[in-house]
Amino acid sequence: MSASDWIARHCTYPAYEWLRRRPTLRELRELAALTPRSPDVVQADVQGRLRRLLQFAAQHLPYYAHSFADHGVNPDGEDALAELAKLPVLRKADVRAHAAGMVWRAVPGGLIPCRSGGTSGDTLAFFIDRVRQAQPMAARLFMQGLLGVPVGARRAYLWGAPLESRTTRLKRWRDRLINELLLDAFEMSPVQIDAHLARLRSFRPRVIYGYPSAVALLARQAAERYSPDDFAWLRLVVLTGEEIRPDHVAQIRSALGCPVVSEYGSREVGLIAHECSRGHLHIISPHVLVEVLNDGRPAAPGECGEIVCTTLNTRAQPLIRYALGDCGALAPGSCGCGLPLPLLHLAGGKVTGFIVLADGRLCHGAVTSHVLRDQPGIVEFKTYQRRTDAFEVLLVVDEHFQARTPALVRQRYRALFGDEVQVDCRIVDAIPPDPSGKRRYVVSDVAPEHHHFEVVTSAASVNSGRAPCCTTH
């Protein structure tokens, strides 16, 4: 371990989390203490956490108290899972309609406002607390630690939101003190990728974390300029935010010479599952309870259905039986890696591609999410790139929508994609899914074939050689 890694691990990172009032390291210790135990112990722990959540919701959250009464839920029941199963699935429209009755404003540390990333084109405003803020980071650190990347090791993120978080000198110093490097994933021209590769080779991170399609572009250019030996300091690549093509995984692994794993989560729920060294996605069950439903009934092990999550430990705005809009299956059996956490297979889901501009730049499609998601009244959106200089933006809105928003959207698209682009912003009643059933929020009619990142499977099935459990979403 280098001196900077030791300092980050034992000094600057703990100090930073303490200053942010996040119990990240405490949550990390709890995970480390629980996961060496048997699956039965972990399951009993989940039951206890769920029972405490139901009791809390009945006492403090009017929406859930009324729902429990309407559906005969006994929060003190011995079988908390059976009581949970009596409740209907919670969807984004329900959260929007009843948010006031499911928020605990007295939560320790105060409410932290958030908004979903809009990966499916359907945004949601909600609140989290310090525990919910800390747990995804703790789970990420725990799983990466099992894969050879300890707390304090250098981490690079191919990520970012250029309209929301301009890099400041203070932020650069913060990143340096906690051993992190942020690289912009939205503009991926050959010149910019070369700059990213130069910074990576100077920084020498142990892990790269980012969008699969962006990391694949980086790896393709890296293969043209370097050998895997030039990245010998790299121990791991973690892909998240999109589904993953098998050729992307193979390309990244070949060019960078290290294992590639996936992480699955959502902004509303947090980190849900993380891939282990054996290529299986493990549900972080101390933090989230995952159900898979098929026509409203529990799916059999291995049977594909709708993924429904319950956040077990947050108290600011718990989401109980919340539908993510993703498809998957609970896998039977256990994993040879030894973790006692349940297994999840993903199938179908959210897609992000690239927008191709006239000057040859490639912009990550997620940039449109950052343009649209913070605007009041936008509940769904989708962008079509009809030509390199022409975009069509469909919006589903509610009563909070502001008349000035279309002009602001056009202004922001032009700031990103060029002053000459035409932006047709249209209000519609609904945005239908693609013919495949998937809900892409960016569709480019002009993207070259080799830049088209259509989803075919999940990283867990790629790395294990399994076929996905279903092909549509």
C-alpha cells in the first residue's frame, strides 16, 4: 500500500465521511461482521430489519399506516415477509401522489432531497437520510474490498454531470485528499479519451468505475495505443448505470488486463446487488429486500419477473415494495464465493447510448437526463436524435410544469450539442416503450453501427456464461 493510500484509508477518508455526517465506515463494519455468517442468520437479520421498518412506518408515516390498515398488515406479526406480501406494489405515480404521507421530517441528520437519474426517462423527487446515503458507499467498498481494492485505494470514476457539477478547485483538492479522480463520461471524442488515458496512467487507480459504453470506448482506444501491461496497477473495473454487452466486457478485460464486474442499483433504492469474483450478482440484503413478482405473485426461483425493492434501513422516506421497472429473477442455491447473500439475475432493463454530433464527438446519452431531471413538472422524457443537428424531445408533464421549461431545454441542448441544433420540445400524454418493450430514453437515428450500444444481457450472465432469463423488458 502506498503512502497516499494509507493516509486516505486511515485519515482523510474517515475524516471526510465524519465531516459529511455519514456513517459509511460503521455500515461497512456491520456488513463485514454479518456476511461471514450463514444464509439463515442473514435471512433472520433481514426479517428483523423488515419488522422494525413496518413498525416504524405504521407509527410515523400516515400513508403506510393507512395502507397497512386497508390490507390487513400486522406490523408486529411474527412473519414480516408474509405481512409485507399483503401490500400492493408501490410505483412512481404512488410516490408522487402520496409523498407527504411517507416522509419523516424528524429523521436524525435531516432530510436530504434527491431526484432519480431518469435513466428510464421517468424522474422522481424523494428524500433520503444519512444512513441511506452511507449504505451504498459502504456496500461498494465492501464488495470492492473482496475483489482486491481496499478502502483508501485510488479510484477513478468515468462519470459526471457537466451541467450540474462543474469541477472546482475545492472539489479537485477533495478528490485528491480521498484518492479519487473524476473523468467526464459525456464527451468521448478521441482527443478527450486520450486525455482520460493520460490522466489514468498518471493517477494509476486500482479501480475504474463507470458507464459500460463509456468504459468500452476508453478500452478500445487504449488497445490501439497501449498493451495491458501498461495498466498493471489496475485491479478492477466496475460497470454500472446500463446493461452490458458481452463484447464490451471482453474488450475492457482484454485492453486493461483486469477483471470486470457489474453493480446494480437505482438512485431511489441505492446499491441493490454487486457481482462477486464468481460472476454472480449478490443482493446486499442487509440494506434492501428484493422480491421478484410475476403477474403480482412471487416468482419461482429462476423465474423472470418484475423486480420490487424495499429499503430496510432508511427512515426519511422508506420505499416499501417499490417497483424499479426492471426485469430479473432470484437465483436458487448459493455461490461458491462463500457470501451468504441471495443471488439475482438481471434481464432487460434500462439502456443508455451515445449521441453523435456533426463534428465527430460522441456524447454519452445520460447527459440528457441531467438536462431534464431537475425541471419541475417533468415526469417522463425521451430524446430522439433525428439528424446530427436535430433533436426531438418528448415530455410527459404534470401540474407543476412551467411554461418557460421548453425554452430552457432548448437552451441547454444547444449549450451541449452546438448553437445550430434544432430542438423540437413536445408535450405528450404518454411515451410508449420501444417495440422490444425496452424503455430507452435516448434514440439516435444517425449513430453509426459501431457506436450503437443495444442491450443484450447483464454483466452477471456475461461473466458466468449464462444466457439471460428473458429477452424483453
